[in-house]
Amino acid sequence: MTQILAPNMTEADIADLRALRGTGQVTDAFLVRLAEHFLTAEIEGVLNPARHLAEYLDVERQTVLTYMRMARNRGLVVRH
């Protein structure tokens, strides 16, 4: 399997994710979209999707991992 270095996201995907993030409370809509990109990146072989998504959102890698934990805690992501 060929390793993809970064998530396969367009500029529009990134802009959409940034807009959903906003500046207020973290919404389910944002968490669902983030989780979709995160999990797709994992499936595609991206080695560290949290790092890439953090760069796109201008946040720390740990923040992306916290968002993913929030998504799981809210029942928006089911890990098998």
C-alpha cells in the first residue's frame, strides 16, 4: 500500500471545516465533518492525520485529538 503524506482535502474542504469550527461552542456539525476527514485520512494511509488537520485549522495537534475524543463522547463516531 502506498502511503499518502497528507489528507486528500481540497481548499474548499478546508475552508468549510474552518467555517464550521467558528469561534464559539464546538458544534456536532463541526465534529462530524472533522471526524469524516480524520477517518478518511486514516483509511487512505495518512500516518498522522491529527497533525495535518491541526495545520489546516491553525490549532495544536492535541486540540484535534481532543475534538476527536469529543466526537466519540457525543456518540458521533463509533470506534470498532
